[in-house]
Amino acid sequence: DTAVSQTPKYLVTQMGNDKSIKCEQNLGHDTMYWYKQDSKKFLKIMFSYNNKELIINETVPNRFSPKSPDKAHLNLHINSLELGDSAVYFCASSQGGGGSTDTQYFGPGTRLTVL
Amino acid sequence: GDSVTQMEGPVTLSEEAFLTINCTYTATGYPSLFWYVQYPGEGLQLLLKATKADDKGSNKGFEATYRKETTSFHLEKGSVQVSDSAVYFCALTRNYGQNFVFGPGTRLSVLP
């Protein structure tokens, strides 16, 4: 059983298009995240949701809109894609209860290429 | 704000060499500290963690000790293998695990 899954694994698209990446976790966690990893492997948090509510929204263009239909899903929709959006996007989840439960579990990543 | 600093590498070692990857952090209070590993083409996986001062996390021959006095969490392994080649991320969390801060990652290459 995959703990955190993302689809698609690869996404190639033209500038200006709108695309979505889906994420699902079957760990029963309360908190989910989206990260962007650039070509130098630097990992930057984009959003965090706790029980379907937005709790972290870093400085991300408003072309990026997360949607959490329930606490097991956090999808990322991107409008008007730009060349600079090319990266690997990771979804993650954690229980968020503090102490020994503070561990994030990552999905396999979605490699987005904007042409 | 909270931050994590680690040597960026790349680090290149021969098989069976000793590994140290330094990690220091800035945070108020008592964060939990983590090392994550990313193998080529994969997502990040938890390698080890420590949730309070002087705790030692260990897994797969890797160790790291939470040192509050030096705000450090250095990763060590006594004898690396080719299969350890990956990118290693140091991270911390406060705020009940809802906000993780990652270091820039250290790429390790182990040569046979």
C-alpha cells in the first residue's frame, strides 16, 4: 500500500496551460503539504493544510491554488503555466500532533516540465 | 525565523570511508530534528529523527545526536556503501509538526 501517492508522475505541457496534480494519503494524517524542489534540489514549502484548512501559504504566485476536498486529499492546480514553474513537486503528510508523531511522509514527486 | 544550515557538498567518498554531514539549526524552544534521504528519482524518506536534547537517532548505520548546546544534529556513518549515494536533508519542526524547515540538501556520492 502506498502511503502518499501523487498523479501524474510526469507532466509535460506548454506555457499558458492550466494543469492539476493530485495527492492522496492513506495514513490518516491531519496535515498535508506541497513542496517545490528546484533543479539544485532545494526544497521549498508552498502550502500546508490541516484538516482541510489552509495553515501555511508561503509567497507563491496566486496562479497556484491548492484544494483539499477532504483531509486525505490535497490537490494542486496551476493556472497559466510559466517556464519557471518547471520543477519537481512533492506532496507530503504528517500527523501534526507534536513529539514522536512529528514525521513527514513524502510522495514520489511529480516532475513538471513547461515548454 | 527558524532555519537549517548544512554543508551543501557535493561530498564524494570511497566505499567504507567515514561520513559526516554537518547540520546546525536556529529555532526558539525545542524543535524536533530529522534527517531525510532522497535517492535518485525518488521522494524523500525519513532516515532518522530526535525529538529532545541529547537524543540519538539511528537507522541503517547512520547516527545523529541532538546537541542543544551547539544547536547541531550532525549525521555520521562509520562505513559508507555505494548504495548510500543520495541527497541528504536536515530538517526541523516546531509548532506541533505543522511547519517543517529543510536545509538545502547535501549530495553524497560513494565510489566503489
